[in-house]
Amino acid sequence: MPFLRSTHPGCLAGLSVLFPILFILLLTCSASASSGITTSAQPDALSLYVLQLEGAPLALYHGEIPGYAATSPRASGGSHLDPASPTARAYRAYLAEQRHQQVQALAERLGRHLTILQEFDLSFHGVSLRLTASEARQAARQPGIVRLQAERQLQLNRQASAQHGGQWLEQLGGRLVFSFKPASRVLLLALLLALLPLLGRRRRARPLLLGATLLVLASACGSDDGSPLRIEWPDNNDTTPGVALIRAPLVWFGNGSQSLPQATQGEGVVVGIIDTGISPHSPSFAETGDDGYRHRNPRDRFYGVCDPANSTLYNPNFPCNNKLIGAWNFGADTYNAVDFDGHGSHVAATAAGNFVTEAIVYGPSGLNLSAAISGVAPHANLISYKVANADGSLSMTSILAAIEQAVADGVDVLNYSIGGDIENPWNSLDALAFLGAHEAGIWVATSAGNSGPGEATVDSPACAPWITTVAASSHAVAYQNHIELSGPVAELEPLVGLGLSRGTGPAPLIYAGDYGDAYCEGRFTAPFAGEIVICDRGINGRVEKGQNLLDNGASGMILVEVDPGDDSARITDAHLLPASHISQPDGDRLKDWLARCQTQGAALLASLSGTQAIADPATADVIAAFSSRGPNRAVPAVIKPDVTAPGASVFAPVVDGLGYAIWNGTSMASPHVAGLFALLRARHPEWSAAQAQSALITSASSTLRRDTAGNAATPFDCGGGRVDAWNASRAALLLDESGENFRLANPANYWLSNRPEGEPAALNLASLAQHNCIDLCNWQRVLTNVSDRASRWQVSVTASAGLVLQVSPQSFSLAPGQSQTLDIQADATAMALEQWAFGQIELREVNNNAPAARLPVAVRRSGYRLPPQLDLVSSMAQGQQLIHRLEIAGTASIAAFGFKAPQLQTAELELDPTPQDPYNNDGGVWWHSLEIPPGTKALLIDLSSPTSSDFDLAAGIGPHPTTEPIAKSITSATNECLNIPAPEPGTWWIGVHKSSGRAFAEPFSLHYSLIGPDDAALETLQVSPQTSPAAPFELNLAWNLPELTANQPWHALLELTLPADLATAPVQIPVRLKGEANTSSASE
């Protein structure tokens, strides 16, 4: 799976510094001794499964069962779920009995005793059990079991810079994970004591990060003695530039002329962090911060391993305090909640870390940087929920347990910088659990993912409408590494890259491609002799390239982009040798200059300046190239991401004893929002989670750029924009939405029911999207005045070319607590078909008594509104299904092909040892070849396995697999499918890849069908009408399948021929029908 030292300058003596270092080294030794994955070699071995059961969890229960009152806070009128209330205890007992009956029925079906490993009833209703593969298949068919999912792994949303490996150092996205031999540990202790930083002096933070000119904050030039270079942030801010950019200090102190009625730094708010654990000795989590603030425990109790009353988990060696009031570990070692990765600590400190006056990054190249830092809510309290196993993996069962425990603990805010492949959130277990947390009164922030800049890359659960999803952008400080060049080419000029390293040079410049290894994978054809080497980005990790260069004798590295793009693709990594990362255009120029020098028989000399911390407001608010983008592939009628926050070059602590690091990723952006949520929670405890999300979206700064060329970001890049703490804290117009409406908005309900549900675009969100707007599309939004004064609002709109927005009313007045419904219409008739356009609705308070509220809009014009595919389940061999709410801008002829029984292939697969490369023939991949005749209308492929959570599917042309499939389905779901219209005649391949999961072999079933013209005569499927009206209509499907049996899939295709101005080729709707248990030949 693509998956330091701490010093407290207050009054630390040598022993107080030495203790956490020894603590982490001892823990590292014990962790190393127990690391590794142990799996059964038997394919029918017991494996872990999560079963979602019928029945609403407490957070979503509204009293539907006679005799049991509602427990949802929204229904009962509370701000948090109270699991200990008499009402909650009664309903929990009811759910416990339901679970017992379900498990007992399953045990009787399987003929053996079952032990429940975990029970969930607060945010999610279900259990976890150990089952064999065959038992899982039987469990999936049992009534009352809504969903069954095998244990699967997720990944951290940090920007990875290298692959695992190396005796001395592993680096992931700037993460330093030292793996010292015993003798080296002594050297490390001596080094850490020698570099003990001097005491710092604290200044009062000024509220804004401003400035009109470029300012050098710190420079490595001429500093090679290893002493830390002090960064003095602009305008005397004693917090990181990302925290300053979102204007958190204004909420802390006021802006001088206008102060909040209650300034806050998060006092009394509890922030939960679901991640890799926490480093308890870091000054960022001390009871007293360097600003002198002494935390108090707002709960007057401790949690998890910190709780002396918990005789099962209490660990007296884990140092909790009134700042860090709880820690849990849901991995294998439940007692040890320490962070061995650094990700969880970095995230926690960004959200709610203390003021620290002397935080030091010890770079592996010898560059050391020190600065004053803090989190967004430095006075908030923390509870850590560790979900990382000893091998670094993150399991779904641990994550579900952590969400459940966070709800039980009643945290106010949760951060979740973890993600998986794109998945329908109504089928995703962690997304559903977060819906429960949302309704339990918890405000949840999550990272968008690091798969940008490609479109439709927001991952799961970030695609869920009920979670606040955060993209990553830059702040106003860049860690530049300048390149000076000298040689006979007249056009030579300095280049500017990014990177954390000391300087070097002048030295001869060479290109690794001339040594047979352009990507610096370590396969050089000759040794180097102290040159600075150009390496192309790609294939292997960025920092790993530097290690390979060092091993081969290089003195420095210039890492160049090879894919088209601008400066936003550059990453600030802590490099092992002097290094600078430059853009693709600069890399092309540099290679050209080098080639011209070589032609003239002369050397091109280069010097690297070493890192310079540069404050330049022009570098702020650029979307990071790695940040995942919309449209929301899982829920295209909901804009994702929701908002943006700084996620590039974020300064925060990592592993105890190893200090601080500067990291990149949407993982680093999300906790900025979690910290902002903490500030808002302290100011507005009465707001719901949905209202808090709307405050962030509507108050955000929408003037971001998608690249350094200055192109404006769209809502698919940044959502509502970069969050603004000052404006959000004073927001007056908010939107709310209920968990029940979120639940009913599942798009799967839209086509198969005529009830008003299944339409995510109708949710009362602070953004508006429609992905199939037939000329005109409409929304309603309800906004409520949550301020304590009457207000008058004026509405205005802006939109890109071709899109016309209208809002009614255009002005209105609201008393405190009063609501206004807005009717919004988008006219897309002037837009090109199948293209997106963007706009914004702005509501401005006439008397400037509140910040303006802005709602982003995204519209895609389409000539039709039809289901992308239909998945039907029936117990009747002769049956019918009515498809509702189809719409075409004109008339169309409708033809049916099928049903037909697909061809079946079964096999077993072990885990791919190199999942990042499924084409290297080292296992974990199964291939099948087939011939596609001319005239084939569609190739439909289904992949299923109840035993594995991550089989992936791909198909392509040719007798042998290539790295360029025609289509692929790579999601977190157990089942994958592909619909390939009009496949090219000839030989094709289908590939199944086991990219993650258990190491032993697991079975899968592959069904595929070639739908051709002759299938229209099968008479197994009848459709009516066969000509669509020019208005919304219903379509009736009737089948006659005497051979339909339980779980047997059948394939068909609906083909609609539309007017040529709407679609140049027929529109296809694949149809899949599967038999339920007790399938009969009777007619429905």
C-alpha cells in the first residue's frame, strides 16, 4: 500500500530531554521486535468481517419502534448523544438483543459457535466476526444482514515521497523514521543532547500574516555548522503561516478595531484525532504551553489508557495530562497509544497543538530549522484514537471502533486524515459511521486525498455529503533552494526550486539519464565523482532518489518534473543531500543548457544555495498539485471538496525524540479545519455539524488560484474556498440538514422509487451542483439567521460564460432565528453539452453587520437524465420493475438486448507483493483472454468476492496486458464492474488484481457478457414504452427467466437512440439482475 527530537525550552534540564528520547527508543525496539504480518496459508482460514445489521444506531434513531423513545440528539433536542441516558440504555438493550438473535441465527446456519469480537450501536449498527470464505458467502444471504465487508486497509492522506525500505532511513512525504542499530542509538543520544536549543522568548502573536514584499525569513547560505536556523515569521506571528493565513489569531485576540464578544483559543473543546497515535512527550501536547496557558480538563476525567478507573486498559507509563486527556489504541497492542509514525502527532498539533517557541526540524542533509509554532486551537484538549497496526497498516475494523469510541467519549470535533478508494458513501462503512457521528453532534473534518491534479479524484469517505472535505493549498512561506549556474551558454539564469537541505557547489552538473537511469532508481552505469545530478521525477520516491545518488557518489540533486505543469507540482521534501525540486519548464531549460554545454565540450557548473525561508504573499492560496479534485465521482450532484486549507509545507511535531517535520498533504490541510471547528464550537456550541460546515463554506475566501500561472480555481479545486476563521466565527446565515435526509439521499433510491428521495442535489447544503442539467435545473435552499440581530440581505450572482443563474427573492430581511427559502434556477441552454460551468451566489448584509455568504455552483449540461446502470434483485423468475424519473430533451427509441447468462470464470489470488506494479508478473494478478466479434454492442464485466475487500478489475485490447487498460474499476468495494460500450473487435484481456488484504489466496468470481445485436431476439426482457415522450417518463422492464436462481447474475442492455444534436451514439444502460434467496417462477 502506498502507505527529531522534542525539546521544551521552558525549563528542560538534560534528564528531561533524555527521558522521552529513551522512551521512544525503547518503544521502537519493542515495536520492531513484534512487527511483521502473520497470515494463514490456508484459503479457508478464519478472517475478520464486519456485518452491518438492520436497525438504526443510537445517533440516527428517531423513535420508530413502539416502546422505545428517540435517542438521536436531533430528535431529543440535545447537542450530543448521551449513551448513558435511560432512553439510550433501553434502546441499546433492544439492539443488543437483535444482534444476539442475528448472530445466533447465523451460527445455526453455519453449524458452529460464533464469537462476537466487536459490537457497534452508537454510530453504526453491527458486529465483527471471524468467518471462513464459504461462511461469509452464506452470511451475505441471511435476512437482516444489510452488508458484509471483509477487513480492508486504508491509507494516510499524506503526500508520499518514497517507498518503504532502507536500513537507515525510511521517508514518506518528509516523514523521518529512523531505524538505528543499537550502536547508532548512542550516537543519536549524543547528537540530540549536543543540539539542545537555546531558550526562546515569546512574543504576543499579532493577528495577520500580511506584507507586500518578498522577505527572507531564514537562509542556509553560509551556515554549515549544524546550528538551527531561526525562522522569524512575518509580522511577529508566533504561529505557523498556515494558521495565520486562515486568520485564526483574529478569533484568539480580535482584530484591534472589532473584537468578538468571546475571544477563544478553543478552551473547553475536546478534539479527537483518528490516526497513528500521538507523541505524548511533545511540548505541543504538554499541560502548559509556552504562552503560559495551563490547560484544565473540561471533563474532569481521563479516557482510554489514561483512565485509572479503566482496569483493562490503563497504562501508567503513558503520560497523559490536562491537555492530552485521553488515548486509545485499536490496533493489536491496546495498551500502547504512542505514535511510531509521526502522522497522528503532526495532525493533532496542527489542529490543537500548544504554542511552542522553539520547534526544531532536524533535516537529514544537515539543515536544521527552528521556529515558533502552534495549532489552530492551541488551548483545546485532545483525545487520540490510534488505528495503526505495528506494520503501519490501517484497518477498517479499527477505524469503526475508533469512531464508535469517539461518539461514546462525546468529543466535539473529529479529524480523519485517512482515505480509501472511491466508493458510494451509502455503502461505505466508515462513511456511514461518520454519518452517525455527525448526528451524534460531532463536527468531522477529513482530507480530500492526494490524487490530484486529475479530475474526479476525491476519495472515500471524503465524497460523503455529511463530512467536511478539505483540499490543500499553499501558505505565504516557501522553502526555496536556489540554483546558480555558470557555463558558456549565454542564456543561463538562476532557477528557483523547493526543498529542505543545506547548500553545496559549485560542482559539475550531469543528467542521470546519461548514466542509464533517468529516474535515479539506483541502476547507474558508472559511479559519480561529486557532481550535482539531474533526476526525473517518477517511478520511485523523491527522497529515495537522493539516497541512490549519495550511494553512487553524487554531491547534490536537482529533481525535475517531467509531466506538464507549473510550479505548483513542486514538493518541499526533507532531502538526504543538497537538493532542489524544480518545475517541468525549468527542467526542460536546464537539460537544454546542459546539452548545449556538452556540445561545446564545456562543463555546466551548478551551486545550490541551501534552503531559504521566503515570505511572499504571492505564493499563498495556490491549490497544491497533489490535492484531489472534483467532480465528485461517487456523488456528482454534491460539490467536493467543501473547502481548502494550507496543506503544503506544514510545520508540526512527529515522533517523540525525533522532533518536528515539514510535511505536505491533504492530511495536513484537514486538521486546520478541525482546529477551526474547535474555535467555532467554543464560540457557537449550539450550532449543528451541518451548520458549522455551511459557515466554513459560505465564509471562505474564493479567490484561490489553481496554479502559479494565475488561473482561477474552480469549486472542483477548492470547494467554497480557503477557510477564514474570522469570517466563519461571525457567520449569520447558516444552512442545516438532518441525518435522515442524508440517509434518504442515496442515489440508488432515485430510479427505483417514485418517492421524493435519492436526490443529493436537493440536500440543504451550502453548495449547489447538478451533473445532468437538461437546459434548466432548479434548487431550493433554506438559510437561517443565527445572529442576535435583524439583518437585511441583497443577493447577487456571477457565472462563467454560457451559464445564467437566477435567485428569488433577490433581497430579504430576517429577524433573529427566522429562515428564508431561496429558489435558484440555472439556465444551461447556452452551454456546450457534457461540459461543466461554475458560478457563485453571494448574499451581502446591507448594513455590513455580518460577513457576506457565498454559495458555489457547478452545473453540467446534458441532453438526458438516465441511470448510468441498473442493478436489480428479485426473487421472481417472472417479474417486472418500474424505472422512474427518466428524462430526455426530445424523443428516443428504446431497445432491449438480453437478458443473458454471463460466462463465469473462478480462481484464487494471493496478495500482490508489489501492488504498485500489477504488470510485473510477480503474483497477485489473474489474466483472461477473450475474442470480441464485430458488431458487439457492449462488454459487461462483474467481479465479486465475499472474502476480499480489494480485488481490482481492468480490461484492455491485445493478447497481453499492458499498463494502458481501456477501462478499470479500482474502488474500496468488494464488488467491481465495468461497462465498455462498442468494444473494438479483436483479442481483449481482463485482469483481476489483489492489491491489498490478506496474504493468503482468496477466491473470486468473474462474470462477463458480450451483448450483441442478436440478443434483442432473446425475449427474456421486454421494455415499454419503446419510444420515449418528450417529458419525464417511467420505463417498465419485464423479464421471464425460468433459470433465475439465488445469486445468479444475468446481463442485459437498454439502448436509447437520441436525436443527433443530443448524442452522436446510442446511450446505453447496462442492466444486471440477480436472484434472491427463495427465487420462484411465480409472477411478481
